[in-house]
Amino acid sequence: MKSLIYLIISVISTSCAISKSTYLPDGTQGHSISCDGAAVGMNVCFEKAGELCGARGYNLLNREGQVVYSGMNSGSASVNSMSGQAQSFGFYGGFNTKSILVQCK
């Protein structure tokens, strides 16, 4: 049972980055790298860029990140009988998206 828990924690904490080759406006090749998830830092994107470009290095052309909320619940809660009702909102969670665009030197 403990080994199963360690395996699950290991899989959850494993970070990965997805890269896709693309062509830049000047016709040279670049790499679009995304490292999404709340537990994954932007450093994972930079590590992937380092793997792709190696010792040559790379130029960072673009860096983006945002939180996309996955659900919202709205309901009403009584404040008191004199003032009526107040609207309340609650977020079920969010998804962090992070990406960079690099060009190898």
C-alpha cells in the first residue's frame, strides 16, 4: 500500500514540458514549449529549452503564463432580513498555463 502511495506521489510530482517545432517569421526554426500545471514551474520550460538547444544556448522570444479557472459556482446567501441577499462566488480550481518561444543560437 505504501509503495502505491509513493508511486502516485511520484507521478503527480513529475514535471514535464511539451515542445513543438515551429517556423518563425524570418523562416528560421524555433521551439514552442509549454509546461502547464499548478505544480510545474516555469523552470521546467527553461530546462526543456536547454535540452533542445544544448551548449549553443537559446534566445527567449516570448514568455506567457495565465491561470484559467475551471469552474465557478454562484449562489445566494442571506446577509440579514433587512438588506436582502448577497451574491457569492466560489472557484472549483484553476489550471496554470505557461509557455515560452525560443530560438536556438
